[in-house]
Amino acid sequence: MAFAGITNSHHFGAAAYHLAAIADAGMTGIALTNSPSAINAWGGSKAFFGTNPIAAIFPRRNAQPIVVDLSLTEVTRGKIMLYAKENKPIPLGWAVDRDGQPTTSAQAALTGSLTLSYRRCWKAPRWH
Amino acid sequence: MVEVLCVALTGAALSYENDSYFEPGNKPRIGHALIVINPEALAGADVYYSRIEDMVGQMLTDAGVRLPGARRHQAVEKAQTEGISLADALHQELQKLAGRSRKK
């Protein structure tokens, strides 16, 4: 098993891109990254943790590898940024404003926080 | 969990300590963690591959199940045969950025 820690970095693009070489070598891989604040700490009202995705790759024989890419948030911050640039409203459920109120304003969402993905995070994160 | 593995272990900036990705002149200090596990080192590669196929086989007996990564692989194949379409403005911006990095 090997663990590589990287610091002083920026957005690393798609995690699956970095994992591909690991699967090509017949290894299983897990990639994690933090990001600028986007989601509240459990019970909190301001953005604290990043979108902090977790991705993994599992090679198969004679078939494409299984690639798992879990995002904690319903949408990425970049997507909301795009909506803000285009002055489009965002659907309810993507984000809350800085007062913790659900918002359809992309601009308000960028200073607020993103909601957890309902599909992938059916359990709220618990810190023990 | 992600924050601790990517930041506490590496000394990177905590999420709230980073500049936004989208502000000009930003200098985030993001942390990443990469974990690689060799199946040979545990039950052995044969067992690993066999167990994965047992799992996949069982998963796919449920008609609606999509294997994680399947959509991605299809998209890659499609892009390789059909290409992808880029807006002219984006294409030009990419060329410009590529040209800038070549000069370094």
C-alpha cells in the first residue's frame, strides 16, 4: 500500500483522470482532495468544509475499471459559478445563502454554502 | 475525514484558509491524498478479480443498476470516435493557454 500526500496545490481536475494510471497498473486507488469552503460543518450555519470529494478506481480483468466519484454536494461550486456568470437562477435545493436560507440566486449561493447531495449522502455526516 | 487526510497530514491549507478558485490572483494551497492498494498484497490478485466479478455479476441482475464508471467509459469511447464540440471562444482560449505554457 502506498500513500501520497500533496500540498500547496490547486484544483486537480477530475479525480478519475489521476486514478486511471493506477488501475492500468493493476492497483486499486482512492483519491481525495479538499477545496475552498463550500459546506457547513454539521449543525453549523456557515460554509466550512470544502466540497471534499472522494474517488476510487477498481480494475477488472477484461473489462473497464469501476470508477466511483463521490461528491458531498448536490452540485459543484463551478456549476453555480457558471449560473452566476450567465445571470441564471439556480433550482432550490442546490444551495443556501449566507443566512442559511434556501436560495435560487447563484450569486447568493456563492457567499453561502452548498447543500449536501441528497442522492449520495442520505445520511448526514456525523463526527464522532 | 477528507480534510484531515488531505490537510492535517500534508500541512496544506484548511478549506476556509484557501482563496476561492474563481477570484483572479488566487493562491489556494489545496491538499490531496492518493492511496494505492495492491490486491496482490492481500488475498491475492486472482481472489480480488474473482470477487469483483462476483459482485458486478450480482449487481447487474437488478435491471436498473448502472455500474459506477460505465457512463464515463461510454462518454470516452464516444469522444474518441466522434470527437467533442467546443465553442470557438473556448477553443481559442485553450490554444492561447497552451501557447503560454509552451513558452515556459
